[in-house]
Amino acid sequence: MAIADISKNALKVLEKRYLGKDEDGNVIETVEGMFRRVSDTIAAVDANYDNSVDTAKLSDEFYDLMTGLRFLPNSPTLMNAGRKLGQLSACFVLPVEDSMEGIFDSVKNAALIHKSGGGTGFSFSRLRQSGSAVRSTGGVASGPVSFMKVFNSATEAVKQGGTRRGANMGVLRVDHPDVLEFINCKADNKEITNFNISIGITEAFMEAVENQSDYDLIDPKTKQAVGHLSAEKVFDTIVDHAWKNGEPGIIFLDRLNRDNVTPTQGEIESTNPCGEQPLLPYESCNLGSINLVKMLRKTLTGYEFDFGLLGETVEKAVHFLDNVIDANNYPLDKIAETTRASRKIGLGVMGWADALLLMNIPYNSDEAVELAERVMRYIENTGHAASSKLAEKRGTFPLFSVSTMKDGVPMRNATVTTIAPTGTLSIIGGCSSGVEPVFAYAFIRNIMDGTEMVEVNPILTRKLKELGLYNDELLKKIAREGTVAHCEEIPAEVRRVFVCSHDIKPIDHIRMQAAFQRYTDNAVSKTVNFPKEATRNEVRDVYLLAYKEGCKGVTIYRDGSREEQVLNIGKVNREGGKAAEAAPTAVGEVGFGHIEPRPRPDVTRGFTEKMKIGCGSLYVTTNYDENGICEVFTSTGKAGGCPSQSEATARLVSVALRSGISINEVYDQLKGIRCPSTIRQQGMSCTSCPDAIAKVIMKVSKLIEEQPKEKAQREEAAKLPPQPVKNPVIPATAGEIHACPECGSVVEHEGGCVICRNCGFSKCG
């Protein structure tokens, strides 16, 4: 495979995250070399079962499978196969026992997993409720949420050690006495940032919701009822918090355990960080995805699925993933033992939305849902047949005789199919992510010299060129919203097909998820994206629909629900003295994104305040315009101490605020920083120069907020009609952009996770 077959953006992501580097961080591996490293390592496993097998030939087959971008394994396999670390699994579940020893054993084990590049899921449901007695010490228990914060801090420490990001899923049963505290624990977006959280919903609870009745809260230690709550009120509290910021999600525990193939080994209590892989304690899973775009063939009238090619790809992918189980260097012996006992694999898909576009099928249509069932049914049936074929040669998974499958055909793997998020893999594969719809069709990229470049979905580009409609004016119009829905220049039939995430009703998101779930062994990772104006009742309806449609869980995200992450959508161009509408930064095949501060205005208003610091006086000047604070600078009195440090702080604050960073975020970073000179004196109004700057900008910010109110009051008193007040932040559209913490580019909420398609950053690791 030539590098030219990989997109520029994919190559950039591979170089940053996947290809081998020397001690100085220089890339020393080619894309071809990476795929050959992986194929050789995975193919070599066959020799364990047949000494006469031609592993070189098998390696070529696996190599062609990956370099043809027909199938890609999960990221740890691409990163670590054939290397010293050798940890190839994406997801793990660890138990959290109700003892101090058990809790901190899990903290340690989670750190080892995160260090190796994996993500972890935990159920905190075994921990006794807050305030309950601890006989061994005579004290009281602090409860699940307090210990989840310990896990969160440990994850933060591992991340800061320079390793691949760790991600966690925290689950609590809905009948745990601390359920309300758990639901509320992420109401502040700055709390427990290394966890996604989900409520483990039972069928009994959902029946109580439907009947508007109470349900029992169960002491996890005694298994006795210790109270009761209104199911409807608890459900509405879950909905309310999800509406506010997307947390918590929900998983249906009874459904996970209905499909638990090895119930003799215990109950499934949790999933991996994105919700799609239910696992028993100490199990891990190896995932991979088939690129459905590569499974299409061109016909005289368009495109259709080549089921022969799809079947061949499924068989090779199952073989590949089964070999990964043996090639894997697990972070804990217990995980190795438990994983090999069930040999679970998770074969899924990506590129679904792109495949529909090429076939001229709208994502939100009955035809798309029916095709999803047909395709996934074929993948599941073919995958199970491939696993059975492997069992004939290699034997069944060790727990087969005590599994729910024992009376059926022999199976090599306890589970075969999973629909996982494929954010980074889909960048490499050059396709849409998982079974998600296209997030947006066009974005504007700001170039360093001040010019703008429009980045457009390649399938839409091809269609517009075919119609003779491809021009800069239309592309910028599409980029302003990310959708073609309101572009009347484009034929109605094209607009009907080219729907993006926010053109699709939430009910249609769930219908698609349910269609894939019907033929998936594990679960389907998907995010139901809501527009900013969506109501709580709409979120509630989606949760109820997910329950009725047989989904195993659901994650939602409403635009604008995490305001401190919002960036101005592109830069503001000043034309004719008027601010042009902003547009999104880049996604897809683009260079690294950046946040560009708005220019300092020619005229500002401001305040100067004298602050007493440990070494004298600091004068803090804060200037603002109609868009908010735009400039901060400082000067020191005659006895002042650190003018260079305070000036540097003020300059960085100015740039941050003109770049759209929340003033609350800036304040939180600076407040309370302590200078030794303040410790020696009493009565200080601040603890350092940065703390003084923080206090002044927050005071000025509040004054600015009050000015429009005072103006309106004066106008009302004078019986004048109120004048419109300019909004200091450009309003977010349905294609709201969030900041990638690594490159500053757009991030997308999809597959129960957050992914930057520019640099490959993933919240879930």
C-alpha cells in the first residue's frame, strides 16, 4: 500500500499516535511498517494450533485486510502489537469490592490498565451507602461517590505521567441508596472529569416508572430494603441531568444479563467507558471494525453491498480477533485468565452513514433501518459461523460447557459482535464513525494568513460537482450551519439524502440504534444528539423509546449543555464594520486547528483598581467592549516586586479572554495562587499578583453583566422601548463547536464518546 492511499489527516494522526518513535520523539516507522508489524504478530499465533501453517501467507492476508482499509482492529492493537508493551485490548471491567483493601486493589489495577493504554469500567453498586456503619473501625462509610473521586484522581495522575489517556465508566444501580447523589455527582462539569457515568436501570424500576409507583432502595450489604423513592421522580431527575450536560447515561442491567453467556461466573455489572461492551469483572475485550464503504460495489444505477466480500471480510476479521486474545500481553494475570476463559471478541462496523450516502438512502428513513438490520444480521450470522469453524479446529472457549450456548453448535468465542465508537479508526479508514450519522458536511478552516478554506465532506463534494453546483459561496453557506437542509440551491432530493446529525429527529437515532442492536451480541455505542433548544420531555421520550425498542443503553448529548467548552464558531470577520456570522473550524482532512483571539478593538472602556500585595501595590487595569473583557494589564507601585511576572499573567489572560475562554475558567486557574510575600503579612486582600488579577477581572465581569440591566431599567423608567443588547458571545448553532484540548479544533459527541477528527484525540482513550 502506498502512503498516498491514506488521507493527509489520517497520516497526521498515525504519525502522532500510532507509528513508532525514537527516544527523541521522531517517527521511525512507516504506515506500511505499522500494518506489517501488526499482521506478523497476529498471524504468528496460528503456529500455536498448527505447526504446518504458513504464517507468512496469513500475515499477507491480514496485511491486505488492513491496508485495504476493509478492517481495522482497536487502537491498542495497532499501537502495541509487536512492541514491548504488547497490550492489545481496548476495554476492561474491574470489580470494586466493599472493603478498603478491595477498593484500593482496584485503584492500583486500574492504574496499571491505564498505563498500558486501556480503559476501565466499574460498578460501585457493591459499596455500602454513605453514612452506614463500618464495624471494623466503628466509623461510617463515605459511600460510592467519594471513592469514585479517588479513582478519578488516580486516573489524573496516570495521565499526567505522559501515557495514553485513561478513561473510566462508573455505574451505580438505580436501587442503591446513594443513587440520587450519584446522579448529581457530575452536575458540575469540572467534577470527576475522568469518568463517564451511567445508572444501571432494572426492569422492575422501569415498570414502576410506567406505573408511577415507588420502588425499593436495597442495602448492598444486607440485600434488604432500606427505603423507597418515587420511580418517576428518580427517572425525571436522571433525564434532567442528562438534559443539562449529557450525564448520566443509562444501561439496562437486566438486558445485559439476559445475554450473559456465562452466568455461572457472576452478573454483568458494568460496561467499558463507551457503553458498548458489557463485561464480567476482570474480563477484557478485543474490538475491530469493518469499513462498510469498502463493502460496496458500483452498479449501473449506483452502489450496493457486496455481501460476498463482506462475508469474506467477516471471516478473516473473526480469525484475526481470536488470535489477538492469544497474542495479548495482559496487564494482570487475573485478566488474562478470565478473558481467555470466555474469549469474547467484538466485531463491529464503521462508515455506515457514508455507505448510505453513496446508495442515496437517507439515514432517517425506513429503508435505512431495514438495510441496517439486513447488514448486521448478515455480519452476526457470518461471524458466528466463523467462530464455530474456529472451534472445530481450536476447541471451544473453556467455559462453553457451563455457558448458555452448551446445547448449540460449538463456539470459539462467547460473544462475536459489538458496535463500538470508531472515532480515530474512522479517520484512518477515511469514513464516517461507527453507525453515527455525518456530524456536519462542511467547516471553515482559518488559515494563518487570514484567509479561509472550506472543508467539505468528500461525498457531498462529488455530488455537488456532478450537479454543477460546486462554488465557494454555496460551500460557505453550508459551512455556516454544517448542513445542507436550508440550501434551496441544492435539489430537494439531495437535501433529503444528505442529512446530518442535527437534521435527524432523536426518535430516528434510536430506531437506528435498535436496528443494529437486534443483531449484536454485546451492545451498540451511539450518541443521540439533540439541538440546543430540545426540551427535557424530548430527552425523556428518547430514554423511554430506547427501553421499548430493546436497546441495552442510551447516551444523549444536547448542544450547548456544556457551555464552558464552547468556542466561537470560527473567527469573526469584520466587514463594513459589522461582524460576519462565524463558521466552524476544521474537521476531517485538515491541518491542526487553533484558537485565534479576536483583534483588540480600537476603543474600549475600563477600570483600574489598586490591589495591596505582599510587596507593595499592584494596579490592575481591565478594559472591555461590547463583547466582554478584551484586555488586562498591570503596573506596580514604587515598592512593587514582580512586574515581569504580573505583566506576563495579564497578557495571557487578555489572549485567553479574547479567544472565547470562559472568564470563570480563567478565574479558577488564577484564584488562590499564593506568593511567599503574602504569607508574612496580615490583612492581605489577595494572595499573589495572579490572585489579584483574578479578583479584579471577576469584579469587572459582574459589573459588565449589570450594565445592560441598569440600562434597561433606565429606559423603562423613561418609558422608552428597550434597545437590543449585543450578546458578548456569538450564539452557538446546531453545529456547535467544542474545543479539542490537544489541537483546539472541533470535537464531536458520538458513539458515547468525544472525538476530534482533526488530531485523533478521544475522551475515551
